[in-house]
Amino acid sequence: MKCTSFCTISDCTRHDASAIWAHLTPVLGLVADISPHVQTTHFLSDGPTTQYKNKNNIHLFSQLPKFNKKFVSGTWNYSESGHGKRAADGIGDSLKRLADRLVVQGEDIPDPKSLYAMLRGKTITQPFFTSVHS
């Protein structure tokens, strides 16, 4: 089994359930394409009510088989804020630290497209990324 990590970058500043699912839907499509045997999804996240712990997100999650027919079931596990979400935040936090480092080195990052272009030009190695295997 291969471990693959994902991170999305957007200029959207919304953090509600619809925005979360706008990011999750293409990632889930990619997962379904590269791992067609996967039928169950397991989400691990922190628990802010504006993003994950709300009726809108739970409703959208319950519709997962309608978004992608390959997924028949799933779980959503919430961790306490600031605790135990290393796998959930590792990639995003690593990219944020790398972006901070680029700014300190004098780079201007005016928008997400510029950030993406700069990140694509970097060789990403430890300590920026860690793989989590279970």
C-alpha cells in the first residue's frame, strides 16, 4: 500500500462546510481513481464547528456515496483542538512553514497561484514533509 498525502491551496477564505467539500471532492475523486479498491473513507480532523462539527458538514458527508459511487461508507474522527492531529495537519503546516521561510528570504507571495508556482520550484524534503503510515 502506498501512502499519498494531499494539500489544497485556494484564494477562497471561506471555512464553512461547502468550502471544505469543494476541496475534498476532487481529492476523493483522485483517491477513487488511483485506488479503485477503496470503498471506505476515514477522515481525521480537528473539530471547529464552523468547518467540520456542524450539521451542514455531517449532511454533506452522509451524501458521500452520491458524490462518488465508489465510496460506500466512512468515518469522521475529530481530535481535540491542538491535540493528536499530526497526520491531519502535517502537510498543510509544512507548506505554511515553507511559505513563511520563503517570505523571510525576501520572496513576495501575493496570491495562491504564486505560492503554488514557488512550491513547485522547490525540492521538498525533510523536515518539511513526513509520511505517516498505519
